[in-house]
Amino acid sequence: MSASPSAASASTGAVELEPGELRAVCDPAELPFKDTGEVEPPAEPTGQPRALEALEFGLAMTSPGYNIFVTGPSGTGRHDTLEDILRQAAREREAPGDLIYLFDFLAPERPNAVLLPPGRGEELRREMASFVDEARSRITDAFESESYQERRRSLAQELDHRGEEALAPVRAFAAERSLAVELTPAGIAIIPMTHGHPIEPKQFQHLTERERDEIGTHTEEVQERLPALIGKLAEIQRQGQRLVRELDRDVSEFAIGHLVEELATRFSESAELVEWFDRLTDDVVANVPRFRGEAEGTLPEPMAASVRHTEEQFFGRYEPNVLVSHDGDGGAPVVFETNPTHYNLFGRLDYEATFGAVSTDHRRIRAGAVHRANGGYLILDAAQVLVQPLAWEKLKQTLKAGQVTIENLGAQLTLFPTATLEPEPVDLDLKVVLVGSTQLHAALHELDEDLPKLFKVRADFDVEMPRTEDHALRYAGLVARQARDEGLPDFDAGAVARLVEHGSRLREDQGRLSVQFAALHDVVAEAAHWASRRQDGTVGAGDVDRAIEARIRRSDLPEEKLRAAVAEGTVLIDLDGEQVGQVNGLSVANLGDLMVGRPTRITATVGVGSGELVNIDREIELSGPIHDKGFLILAGFLRERYGASRPLSLTASLVFEQSYGMVEGDSASAAELFALLSGLAETPIRQGVAVTGSVNQHGRIQAIGGVNEKIEGFYDVCEEAGLTGGQGVLIPAANRRNLMLRRDVIEAVGAGRFHVWTAATVDAAIELLTGVPAGRPATGGRHDRGSLHARVEERLDAFAAVSRHFHVSGSGDGRAKG
């Protein structure tokens, strides 16, 4: 017969816990406020001193490679905290300059990157648009002016005079020989003359042969002088063209000179821009016909449309591309790129398709997040960067080089790169902050040698903080901030106390609070909703309880059905009585947004064998590696406890009954051991007591996770079937501080309708479960007669004797039969 719960706990070392030990209660009377309307939100992030120290250090370091990798689980406020800190640091820095790209008149395929003071980029763009319009107007007016036309006529007359002077000696020489020399569009013509008039072709035919020969001789004499004449005329023409160009340049420079000078003076803070203005003047002068509108003329459509497009593209060379512009009073930029593709990070070149052709120019260069954040801070999700093609490699390359270049992916991936722009690289002054999980950081640190060189600072966000009075007040401050930001009613001290307790429940620790504030944020919002349904002006403790209960109810339909199945007998779970080789183990199921505890029957069968323990779930590949490890530890326990003086001539099999999914974790190893010991000792186990805990090879029961859910899961099943007063849960003694049970479970414990025990050893636990003393080693290493371990030893001795009998009486080849 098994002992009563209280008797067992008093005599065996298992400890039954009192109601006050099952939850660390926060007394509202100890909170120094009536409601959160009296509480100021915390001025700095809560519960992350280590991470804040690392961030402060990383932001202060200016040496290369001191970028920051923020680690920790989601829900800890990493992004919000990070943005707050970075924006504070950004306010203390000067705003970076505006980044513009300019057309390079000397190398059009390599646009120039120029930095201007904040806000000046847009000003330059407006000024250049005005400049082009005014330059076109002034140049047109200048070339249509009477003074220009007069200078052109004068120049033409001078050139004609010089041509006549060069031609006069040849004409005189020809006249002496009755020949005339004339300039024609086809060249220089030599014309026979008679009596001052050209000889007509008919007249020429009637000339005597002697006269024709004489004309031919004279013509050859004149032709001998023509090369020198042609050279002089060509030189005069070249001089004339040069003079016209000089005239046009003088007129053009006069027309736009003061405009360019004004621009150079206005933007004199940039030597690069002033130099660009000098080249601008030369380019305008070289393209005066375009400014005069001579290209379009009176062409018909669509030729005129094509010409207009060509002209628009041409004049686009004078338009600055303001890639990034900043507010001079805004401090350094803080950019959080949520979609870190290659183009979103490093910019791109856009293309335009017109009349069947594709083209681009400096105006179609687009900025990426790196450009926008340059001079400040860039926040990226590490996992998102890694899944984007080439983004991670390009980021590392950029940080190593200290420059960001803009190039399309096609330029890297195509076999035969096409001609395109190569924008001038931009120097970096940038702090990159990656945000990712601890596991991702560890994997990258191991697999990518560049990570420790480029991200030398790690800021690790914790999930918990000590449960102190100060941190309880910080909880109140966070609630006050959320209430003010979202227009929620104030929370009274009782409601805040419940939230503090819920924070300990989330961490499964009576002495700690969760800093995964995302979960608390939702409870606060939902508690305010339930308070509004009561039409009360303040949120109370009952509203917080209702919010938590409602969240559970929305997700625990599968557990409700499981409890009903146990009560109806569909799922076989004995909740009373005693059974040999059978125990109720406890596991945790993840329903996505809810963790729930579930009881599972574990059974063991034993017989004669060669020391083999069979995990049926493992044999059919429904057992995970951690569970397999826990199961193998059982064999180690048996060898350590019983194998020193006898062979373990047994075979045993264990299984999770009515379990059809993967079994993982070692929290059932203690329950498996108890079922095995019960089967070996042929001693029944109380079915009203469920067990959780892992065990080591020396018989110590070790802590497990999900202890609250496991206890509550078994309690709910017992309550559904009907509490008997003898039911309860046995947990590891090391989990005592993790208890933050529901109030209804605590009330049942206080009324004696349910129990919670702790045990530190297998011996203490097995005594509670069987009511039989575990026994201590006596003379010869055997345990006390009548104890549970003695019963196991006797059974193992019997197995060994049977094994020896079969071995001796077997066939001549010595192989066992059976």
C-alpha cells in the first residue's frame, strides 16, 4: 500500500510545497503610486545595461571595423531601443552634406560625385535649371543682335579682301596671257579671254591650232601658280573659321559669362563645383548651335519629336542629380532599411527606352540606403541581408573599401558586359548596425572570417532582469508610456502588480522579470479593452487577469478537446489507483502562440535478455536526439546502481502511449526511469501523481523547462475528470524558483484538492510514487532488504540466473536459445 501524500513527503525527502511557494505575489500596497497617471515613463531603456554599454562603446569608436552586431531574441525592444539610442547620437552630430552627381564633360561615362553643404543640392538644381533657360535666351539674342551680324559682315569682308589680295597676282599673270582666273564652288576656273570677254566654246572650235596650243601653254603656266594660291586661300579660310569661332566664343562668353560667374561665387565652398563651372562654359561655347535652336528648325513630325528628345537629353547634362539631400539642422541620418536588396542598399542605374533604344545618364542614378545613411547610421536585419542575392558580399566589400559604388547586378552577372555608366565612388563615413539572433551571429562568426573584422562590437540584448522594486517601477513606467501613447486609461497599482507577476511567469522565475516587452504590450492593450467594456476609468487587476485568460482561451481549443478525451476514456490516462510499470509523464506542446502542458502515459516492460533497453519511439524514428540521450542515460543509471556485482541480463522496452508525433527533450527521462524501476521491482506507482524532470547517471533529478504549463496541464485534466484530493505533480527541486502557477491551481493546493511535490533525487521521488522505501546500500553493496532497490536487485539476480541456465544448457556452439 502506498502512503498518503503528506506521510510520504514527511518520511522520504520529497517535499510538498505550500500555496505561498507556488507563486511570487506582487503586493499592490508596496507600489508607491495609486495609478500610472502618477508615474513617469523611464528615460532610458529598461533591463539592458550590458547591451547599452556595448552600444555606447561601439558608437564612440571611430576606427575601421567597429560596426555593431545586435543580438538577442525578438520582443526585447531591440529595434526601438536601438533607434532611440542612434537618434540621440545622431542629434549630437552635424548633418552630412548633400550628395550630387554631375555630368563629366571630359568623360561622360563617369559622372562626378560632389558633396555640398546640407540643403545646397536642391538649390544648385534650381539654379542650373534657370541657368539653362537664361543661357538659351541670352545666346539666341546675342547671335541675332545687329552688332553680332555687323561683326560677321565685317569679318567676311575682311576675309574676302584678303582672298582678293592673294588672288590678284595670279589674275594679273593670267591677264597678261589673255586668261581670267575665277573662284567657283567647284574650285578655281581658268577662262580664255578675247577682247575682255570669255571665249565661247563655238569660238574656241574656230580657233587655229596654233591659237589653241598657245592658250593651252598659257593655261599650264597659270596652273603652275595655282597650288600656292590654293594654299594661301585655304589658310585664309582657316583663319576666317578661327576668327568666326573666336567671335562666337567671345559673344557666347559675354552672353553667359556673368551667369557662370554668379554660380561660381554662390557655390564657392566647393572647389570641385567651381572647376566644373569652368568646364561648363567651354561646353556651352562648343555647343552654341544647340542653344540657338538650330537643330530642330522646321522639321516635320515625328522627326521634330525625335530632335526634341535628343535636345532634352543634351540639355540634361547641365542638370545636377541630387542623390541625397539633408536638413542642416536635422543631425546625422538614421536609416532602417527593411528590405535590404542589392539595389535598395547600394543604389542603381535606371534606363529609359525611347524610339526603340535604351539609354541612361547621370540623372538616372538612384541612391541606396548606404548613400542616405552616409554620415550617420544604417540599421539592417542580418537575416534579411543574407537572403538577398549578393547583398552581404557587396556590404562587406563596401565596408572594406570605405567607398560605395553604384553598379547594376547585370554588370556583374552577364558574360559580356554592356557599356554603361560608372559613377564615381563615394567615400563612406558610416556606422552599420546589424540586428539578428544569437544563433545567426554564432554561425556567421564561425563561417565568415570577415564578420569579426567588420563587426567588432556585439551588443547582446537579454530576455530578463532581476525582479526588484526599481524594475517593478520601470514596468509601471512602461505601462504609463503605452497608455499615453495609445490613449489608454491609467492602470491602478493592482493591475501593475498583476503585470509584474505576469513578467515573472513569462520568465518562469520568481526572482526575475521578462524584458520581452512585446508580449506585455499586448496584454496592456487587451486589459484596457476589457476595462472599457466595464466602462470604468481605470484598468484593474481583474482586467489584466481577464486579458491573460482570454488570450489563452483563444488558442487552447486542442487542449480542451484533449481534456475531454481523457475524461471520456478515449485517451487512456489513469488519474487514480496504482499500476506496475506505468507512470504519467508530462510534456509541453507548442500551439504557435501558446505553450501547454500535456500528460502522457509512459509504460515499461521487462524480461530476461542481454542488457538491452529498447526505446520504441526511437525504433520507429519518432524520437529526437535529446530524448535519445536522456533514454541512454537510463542505461548508465542501471549500470552504476546495479551492474557492479551482477550482469544486467534484462531486456526492457519503454514507450509513450498514444503518442503519434515526434518525441523530443529529456524532461521525461525521470518518468521513464520510474516506470522501468516499477516494472523491475514489480511495485506499483501511484497514477494520480504525474512526473516531470530529467535524470543523470547518478540518480540526481535535474531541472526542466515549462514547469508551470506542465503542472497546470495535469491539473486541468484532473479537474475535468474530477479531483480526488490525492492527485498532484512531482517536479525537480531545482525548479522550485520557477513556479508562477495560476491562482486556481494555488487555491486547489490550499484546499488540499491538488498537490505539488519536489524531489532532488531518484530515491526521494520513487518513495513518493510507490510508498516503498528506496533503500540504502548495506553489507556487500546490496540494498536494505524489502526496499525498492533490493526488489530490483532480486529481479535482476533472477534474470541473471535464467540467462546463465539458458547459456549452459544451450547448443554446443555456445549460442543462447530462447
